[in-house]
Amino acid sequence: MESGLGCRVVGQHDMYQVPSKLFFATDRDMWLINKLKAEAPDTYNNFSLEHYFETFSFGDISEGQAI
């Protein structure tokens, strides 16, 4: 988070204890990103969809190790 830009998301997601997948994606909102590109190109050029994960763990966070 440079120059006060960006956001910070904190939370947890319960998953089944069988093989499963967790996706982080922006493709369902591409219509909005394309609208921004067409209607406000200066803002779009400063827009970033980069993600940074500070911690990511499985199981109880007090018992596990972050990866």
C-alpha cells in the first residue's frame, strides 16, 4: 500500500475437508473495468488489480503456520 492507495481485506472462509479449490478472481467484474477504461482512461491507467497476500493459512491460525 504505497501513497495511501489500495485496500486491505481480512477474513476467513470455511471449506470442506475434501479436495476443493479457492479462487481469487476479477473476471466477473470485467464489465465494470472495461467501462472505466472507456469512460475514464486516466483513472483506468492508475488502476491496479495486483494482489499481495501477507498471510495465507489452512486450519486454525493459532495452530498452523502461514505460508
